[in-house]
Amino acid sequence: MRKVKIYITLKEGVLDPQGKAVQNSLHSLEYNNVADVRIGKYMEVMLEDSDNIEQQVDKMCDQLLANPVIEDYSYTIEEAV
């Protein structure tokens, strides 16, 4: 069994209004050294062992989990405990 940790973020240059709202809130709390905030998604997927896990994860991300037009993704694959 493998645990896949998937990180999805907006592509560089894509406006992130949620990140901007968090940045403004941090500034209002006097964390004025915060230069930028980008909001993303994190998910864990448990997969049975197979020879093509990377291909499966890429396909899952491209077809459902991420919007490849505005989002990038990366992932790590670990042995499930």
C-alpha cells in the first residue's frame, strides 16, 4: 500500500483572492513582514501497489484533482504504515 501526498497550487501569475485576503488579515494583526500568501490544496490518496502509480496519480490530477489550466501539482509517494 502506498500513501500519495498531493499538493496543488495556483500557477504563478494566477490571481489568488483568498491568499490576498489572508495576507491582508495578517497585516491587520500586525504581521507586516508577510510579503505574499498563496492558498493551495493538500490531499492524501491511498493506493494499492502497482507498477504505474506515477502514471495513475498524474492522470488523477489532470482529470479531476487539479485544474491544469490554472493549477500546478506535485506529489510524493510513501510506503503506507
